[in-house]
Amino acid sequence: MGGDAWKHTGPYQRDLAAAFRQEQERELARDNHGFEGRSVEELWRDPKWHEYIFTGGTATVLDFPLMIDAADSDDGPFMRPLTDQEVRAWAPSGRPTYDEWVDALASDRLDYPGRGRGNCTMLYRDGQPTEIGYWGVTSD
């Protein structure tokens, strides 16, 4: 089996790690995947959640226990923001719009990460950050 690629956006916050945690809580409120009444932190302490994630996953930000630093090269399952250099490789302005992000993913100018990994970057409208793009690949 190979991992499934996915993408979605969430609200902008200056602190990407805080935005990621907030997006996880929003996603968990939308669909708890049968693990009702637990926080994201509690889920990641549950071996049953690990089994669920590593044999299928949610294809959302819930597939990652935490966000690592952009310069960190650790293998997943982690969410990692892109470095400025990585963003400028597909969005030379350094301030990609939603449409540029979607086009870059569709044209392979921006790769999906390896299995069990996720990436994120700020997206802009009229030069101002408005949302965060998240994309990744499930572990299965």
C-alpha cells in the first residue's frame, strides 16, 4: 500500500505551531474518527490511535503529533513548515496565493512530502497572510 496525498487550508495565525494545534482541534471536532471525548494530545498517547494513523490515517493534520522546525530534517510523522527558500522555489515572491499553491502541487513544482509526513506554508491575498496551506501523505 502507498500513502494517500491530501491538502487543505486553515485559518492564519502568526505562530504556525499554534495555528497547527488549532487546526487539529477544529479537525477533531469535525470528525473524531471514533475516538470521542479525547484531545489531540490524549489521542497521541493511545496505542489504538497510533494503529489507526499508521494503517490508514485521517488524511488531515490529525496524522501528526507535532510541528517541527522548518530546518529540521527528522522523518515523520511530523508537520513541517517550508523554509523561505523552499517557498521561493515555486513562488518567487515568497508570498504565495492559494491559487499558486494549488497550481504548484498540481504541476509537481511543489512536491508532496514522503509517507507519514506533512508540510505547511502561509498563503497570501493582496500581499497579506490570510490562511495556511497544509498538505501531506498518509503513513499507510
